[in-house]
Amino acid sequence: MLHIIVDVFICLLIADFVSGLGHWAEDTWGAPGRSPLLDKWVILPNIEHHRRPGQMRNKSYWETNHVTVILALVVLGGLLAFHVNAWQAYLTVALISQSNQIHKWAHSQTVPFWVRWLQRIGLLQSVAHHGEHHKRPYAYRFCTTTNLLNPVLDGTGFWHGLEWVIERCGISVKRATEARGGY
Ligand SMILES: [Zn+2]
Ligand SMILES: [Zn+2]
């Protein structure tokens, strides 16, 4: 039983890390004008969210989650095609598919009691924890699923280090979008 709990916990942390990586990439390079489809589905909603974070509460489940759900279905198709049997892989993808829903709960005062309880113990991201991301310099707390990884990644300078490595590879990370506090 304990190993199942540990596995679920690790799946949650992986989902948290993926949510942070995706969010960091959006906030770092998320300038509009390169692809109409990307703008419509990812870039503009991301910029809009950072301008008016509370607006997220007014979106329906599908409006909030359609991008990650569709991507997750594609990945699930790949897992099935390659006959992956590990339930942990499916759980991780399922959790990632709900990362925007969990993010939305971190902007909501009214949530189901079990969500509030999970937020209280940090297994889902709390309102106060996520609120720090929406403050200048918009460079911390990129993970949006739990309260657990952000202190580690921010405390060790992980994102800063990642940007340093990417710059050494000749890719600019200075194109700060409005999501990260303006150009
Ligand atoms: Zn952000
Ligand atoms: Zn937010």
C-alpha cells in the first residue's frame, strides 16, 4: 500500500514539474504573432491571465482545460500505441491534463471541500501560494499543481540556472512578455 501512495505522490510531483516547465516556457517566450493557432490557444490566454488573473474564474471547465486535455489525449494515444502498461504513466498524464483546473482553483475562493483540504495540506496549490506568482518580477512559482516543488525550484535558482544554460546554447531568454512584467 505504501508504495502505491509513494508512486501517486511522485506522479503528482512530476505533473507539478511539467506544469511549471510549460508555464515557465509560456511566460518566457510567449510573445504573440508567430502562429495564429498558438496565439489563440496558448499565447493570448496566457497574457490575458496575467493581466486579469481573476477572469479565469468565469471560464467553463472546457474553456479552462481544453488545451491540456487534448494534448493529454494525444499522449495517452501514444502510450497505448506503445503498449505502456505502467499505471503511473497514465495517472501522470491525467494529472497534467487537469493542471489548469487546479490552477483555476488557486484563483477561486469557493471550491469543493476536498479541494480546499488538499490545498491546505499543499498537495494542491493554494490561493496564497499561487498569488506570489502574480506579483513582480513574475519570475517565481511557475509550478501550478502543488505547493511542494516551487520552494525547491525557486530556492535553488532552478529557473535562473535553466535560463543561464539555454543562453549559453545561443537561445535568447530576454524576450520577457507582458506575462513577466512587460517588454
Ligand atoms: Zn505566469
Ligand atoms: Zn494564475
